[in-house]
Amino acid sequence: MKKPRKIIVYVATSADGYIARPDGDVAWLDRPRPKGSYGMPAFFKSIDTILWGYKTYAKGTEMGMEKGMKAAGFGPEIKNYVFSRHPREATVPTFEFVNEPVKTFAQRLRAQPGKDIWMMGGGEIIASFLDQGEIDEFSIRVIPILIGEGIPLIQPRHRSITLKLLSSKAFPDGVVHLHYRTT
């Protein structure tokens, strides 16, 4: 029996719950990483698709994301979907812009054969998928820094979604990995 594809939010946050500063800056994430880089290489092997919000994609492009993705081993086998309210043309062959309802897209994507799906973010697209019941897991690396303000992990809205803790792991540098399943 084929394993169902999961949509997993795999992200780092500050200890006060932000994924970036208000302007999208993530320089506070630059730090020495322990051997195994918090499990990132294993996670990368488990996915073949990445979902991006447009602002995250635009910031990544500004920061030279394409070069970084190639250096990290992402090649043409990784399919990238960028959600945008406005029709746009992709400038990179492995990227496709999406402007369809989240539920419709997610169900169609899950029906295709493949590995798990990485919800890259940001907070708006994560919230949209979460509110449609289309996030399966959160894999959060909490970085021991308080940045005071910024872009929250999930766009604020009135919601109550229970999470089940699957695992937690503390690293010697103070980073804590929390792995949850939505229930």
C-alpha cells in the first residue's frame, strides 16, 4: 500500500515565535550548526515538493535562493509551487505559480505519487493551509533568541487546532526541535 503524502511545515522560529523580522530578514538564523544540521539532510531526502508563499519566494530570490538550493543538493527533481493571488510567470524551470483554492490544490497534489511535501512558508500560506485542514505535521526548530517582533509562524486568526507531540529533541547549542502532528 502506498504511503500517503504528508504536507509538513518544516521551519525555524525564534523563541518568541517569529520566522523572520518584519522586513523578512532572517540573519538571526546564521549560526554554527551541529553535525547533522538539526536533521535537515534526512528531511530533504524525504521530500520532492516545496510549497512557497509569494513573499517567501520573493525574499528567497532576493537572497540568491536558486544558488543556495543547488548548493544544498536541490535539483530538477524537486518541484516548487509558489502561491500568488496574481498570475505570474516563473523565471526558474522547477518553479510553478499557483492561483487556485488551497484545498483543491492540496488534494490534487496529495493524489499524485511522490514523497512528502515541504510547506516552506511564510505565515500567511501556512495559515491558509492549516485553516483548510491541509497541514499534517509541524517540524519546528526553536532557536534560542528573542527578536521581539516579526512575522509570526502562523498569521494570527481566531483558531483552536490541537497538536499531538510526536517528538522533541534538545541540541547542545540550545536549539530545540519540536515535532507535532495536527489532530
